[in-house]
Amino acid sequence: MRDIMARVRHWLAERSLSAAGLAVLGLLALLAWTDPAPLQRVRLQVFDGWQRLAPAPVASGAGQVVVVDIDEASIATLGQWPWPRTDLATLTTRLGQAGAKVVAFDVVFSEPDRTSPEQLATRLGLPALAALPGHDAALAQSFASVPVVAGFFLDRQRIGRAVEPAAPFLLHGSLPTRSVAQYQGALLPLPVLEQAAAGTGSLTLEADPDGIVRRAPLVAIHRGTLVPSLGLEAVRLATGAGNPDLTTSDGSGETLAAPGAAVSVRLGDTVIPVDAGGEMWVHYPRNDTRPVLSAARIIGGEISPQALREVVGGRIVFVGGSAVGLQDLVSTPLSERTAGVNTHAAAAEQMLAGHFLQRPDWAFALEWVLALLAGGALALSLPRLGAARGAVVALAGVALAVGGSWLAFTRAGYLLDPTWPVLALLAVYTVQTVLAFRREERRRSYIHRAFDRYLSPELVRQIAADPGRLELGGEERDMSVLMADIRGFSRISERLSPRQVIDFLVAFLTPMSAILLARKATLDKYIGDAVLAFWNAPLDDPEHPQNAARAALEMVAKVAELNRTMPRQNKVPWPGEVKIGVGLNTGLCCVGNMGSAERLSYTLIGDTVNVASRLEGLTKLYGVPIAVGEAMAARLPGFALLELDRVRVVGRDQPATPSALLGDETLAADPQFLALRHLHDQMLAAYRPQEWDAAERLLAEGQPLYAALGIPGLHALYRQRVATLRADPPGAGWDGVFTATEK
């Protein structure tokens, strides 16, 4: 009955923690629908981070866009802006002669040139000047040398005349007045320039609340008319496409977007995804990946016609200014201050390359559902997982959310926000862990108050961690034991400083421990350079002999790998070729919390442990890396085992028959090993009855096999023994048992 009540209390405690986590998750889900501004900024910063890690692959649309920059050097050369329109006419003409496909001006020529003769004639009272060619007319004439897109600014106030697009939009669906920006006014080019231009495009860029321009509007509404952006109009002229085609949600069958929201813009065969406001997410390249020419160098003729043709021929040329006085600097995810013309140029590159970023209509719904699923799964499983494993699961979920967002960005151009799933995981984990910690602290405090006067602090801590551990002592179990030691460690220590010895042991013991833990071992202790580990406690392991054998083989292989790789790293002092000896044994042991009332250790004792230690010592004598006791060898029928000897180890009267473990089932089936085992067994059968000639013959015949399998020391040992015993026979009563004199 007491056990049933304990289980009920544990179940209720788990359910209360899960309920708390689900409650927090519900509050987050409600908050998500409001999409608060701080988390909007976090989302945008995540997308900015992806852009910085993976800028736009300009190479896919490279060579098609060039920027002519009205930079500080140009201002210093040609004087204060605005320049005479004759200079800009020269610029346009030379770009046209160089083969520019389209010249798009990120400049609005809304007022007459003050330096034009007709303007001077009026201001100075010199009517004769009026007969001279006007500068605005000269610029308009230059527009005939190349298709030009003239820019205009949109304004919320009703100013200027109506915008008349050169190629009006075709509309599929209703006019998207709910989402697309609407303007009543426009700052347009002079009529003479607008008429001479092949097209006009909006220069207006709207920054996000943090001042960063992340999107380029491809379409806006001016007095009920859809008007294109500078980049869209430039690409339309460059590609020879017809009228741009805007599709809205109620014209496309979209169901997740609000009615009348923009969905895409089609230009020829290219479909450009846009958000509900008709804006295209700009995937910015690094600025140094696009050709940029100084305007003054072209106007002044410093660039030869041939050189200019090589740069701008067949390309779209955007003319804009990075000079501070032009007040056209914006912030982007990749730059705190860059010319606004670079945003138009980047948008055009994306349209030409067919490479787009988009945040689909279903993105928020997916993020919301993922947050609920991830947070709900963690809330239900965390009470059983515990804080440590729960942290691993939560971090894995965070990594999946962030990694999924990154893969969606890099592979598909989707902007998926990991913020809500990550917040859900972190919030659920934090709340449930804090509540569990407080409950655990209350329980431990109760145990301390109850037992501090009667038990040692160490034992009280163990009881607090697991109240079931209320008895001092252990249990007898069938176990496998491994003892491993570095050969010649004393000589290694002599050549290294104490700090170097520690670094070497850390580099050695870390991978050895990882192998043991991966093979379900319990690490008992480190004794200098030695490791003691055991299997089948505290958890049951039905295959503990096999796991111990495989762990020993992997340790020997890992040491060989370290001998190859560590000397080349120069990080840890690796003392030449390191070798280990491993002793393995299986049998009954007593395992549990042992020691005094003041100091406990979970360990094991028994003859099985002592024999494993002696077997480890025998590996040096017999020249093999792994020695296995009889009981374990009998439980490894599929492994490559080779009987070593009958030997009486130190501290034991009863002789043992250890075997060398050379490999797993693969080696056991190898013809070379089978041949060696046959010869070796025959040699032992001749050695023990003192048939020295037969033993020597079999040893000579098997010498290449011993060497090939990495145990030439075993062959040399028996060659020496046979020679010694032949010279000094042991007598008729010899039982073939070797007595070891060292541990």
C-alpha cells in the first residue's frame, strides 16, 4: 500500500509540473497572436543575422547590374550638387555609347537646371541667353541614347501631378488598398525629362521601425493607380517584358492572406514573390561584389570608351549617390550606412537572377503550431526526463528550430522565424525546472533535518538524492571487470614535467573513458595511469562479457590511433609509442556503497577484481595487449581468443588458464587467425608434455603468423622457454604451470 501511495504522489507531482508548463505555453500562444513589437524586432534581427552569414549569391545575377556613384570624390571634382544637367547629359550619353542596356536614375530632376541659359536669362535680365540650348533639353536629348528610367518620390500629401506609368500594371484580383502603401502626391521629373525617359519608377524606400531597409516596394498606389519601383521598371525595360502583372490574394486563390493583399508580381516569365504590402525582401550582397564606377571619372573622360564598354555593356546601370550631402544613405542588414541606390540595384539583381527571399503567408501559422507542439511535448516529458536530460532535449529542440530556420533561408529562401518555438521551449523548461528545483529543495531540506544528527553528510546527500539508498553495504552480482594500465608509465613520467604528465593523462584517459561509457561500463576509479571499470551494476547488462571485450578491443585500437595522430598536433606532449595492457575477468563481485559512515564510494570488491588486476600484469609478460580470464573466455565463443598458458598468478595457489583477446568475430573467422590458433594449440600440446622438438618446429612454422597478428612477443617468450627448459629439463613431475613472480 505504501508503494502504491508513493507512486500516486509521484504521478501527481509529474502532472502538476506538466500543467504548469502547459499553462505557460498557453500564455505564450495568446501573446504570439498579438505579435508584440519587441519580438518583431527579434525576428527581423534573426533574418538580418542569416543575411550576414549568407549574403546574396550575386554571381547568379552577376554582371547584369552596375552602379555609377555620385560619391565624395565626384563632388570634390565637379562641385556642389546639383550639377549642371549638361554634365549628367554627358554621363548618360557616354553610358549609352558604352552599350548600357538601361540607365536608371536614383535622382529626381523635379526642378529646372538653375545654370541653364534660359534660367540665367530670366534671373540676370539677359534675354540673349535664352536663345542658347537649354540644359534640361540637353539631358532630355541624352535620354534618347539609351533607355532611361527617371525616378520620382511619392508623398502622403497631395502635391504634384498624377503619375502615369509607361507600362501600367495588369491586376489579377482587387486593388490591394488594405496593405499596399497609398500616396496622394509625387515629386516627378520635369515633363520634358519624363516624356523623354523610357519609363519612370518610384525611389521611395520605407525603413522598418529600427531604421533598417529590408524590403524594396515593387509597387505602390498613387491616386488609385499602381505604379512601379525604379528597380522593377529598369528590369522590365532591360528584359523587354510587357506590362507587369500584380496578383493579389483574392485573385490567386490564396486563403491565408487577407483579401486584396499583394501576393506576387509577374514580369515576363519571372514571378516575384512579395509580401502583402507589395514589398520584396531584399537579399543584400556584399557591396564589393558589384561593379561601382565614380560618376566624375565617366563625365571627365578618365575612363576610356573601351574600358567603359567592358564594364557597362549590356548591363543595367543605376546612377545614385553615396555622398553625404545627397542625403540618400540608408541602413541595411549588411551595412550601417550605404547609398540607397544599392537597395534598388540589389532588388534588380534578384529579379534578373530569379533568386528571392519570401516570408510565406503560412509562416506564422507554422511557427505557432511548432511552438505549441515543441513546448507541449517538452512540458509532458520533462518531469520524467529530469533537468539534465530535459536541458539536452530543450537545447536539441532549440537547435532544430534555429537550424530549420537557417536551412529554410539558405535552401529555399524562406524567412521562417525560430523565435516562438525557441521561446516556448525555454519558457517551459525554465518554469518547470524552477518548480521542480524548489520542490526538490524542500524535500532535501526535510531529509537533512531528519538525518543530519545521525548520519554522515556524504550519506545524507546520497539519501537526499535517492531516498531508496538507506542501507550501507552492497550486493553480490555476476560482473565483468576491466583493469587497464599504461606500459612503462614510470619512464614516461621521468621525461615529462608534472604539468605535462597531467596533460598527457587527460589526453589519454578522456577517449578511454568515452569508449568505456559508450559500452555501458561503470567507471570505478582512476589509479594514476590505470583505469578500473565494471559492467552489470548498478544497471543490469545481460551482455556484459561481450561489452567488456569490445570495449577493451576499442581501447587498444584507440591507443594506436592516438599514437598516429597526437604527435602531429603539438598540443599535448605525447611520449612516442604508448602501449596499454588490459586485464578482463568475469565472476561474482560484491558491489555497492562501501566505506565508512563518513565517506562512501560506489565500488566493487572480490577475487574477480584481483584476478583482473593480475591478468593486466600478465599482458606485459606474454606480449599481448589484452588478457582474459577463463570464466570470461568461456562466455566469448565468437571472439578471436588464443590460450596463453597455465599460470599461477601472485597471491593465488590455484593455477589459471588466461587467453589473449586478439579481435572480435571478424578476426575469429579470418583464415590467418584460424591457422595461428591451430598451430598454437598444437605447440601447447607439445610443450606441456616436454616434446621440445615438436614445440620448436611448430613455433618456427608459426613465427610469421604471430608477427602478422601483432603478438611476436608471445612467440619469442615460448622460443626462449623451450630453449631454457631443453637445457635444464623441469623433470617428470612438471605440470606445465608457470608461476608468475610479479603482479
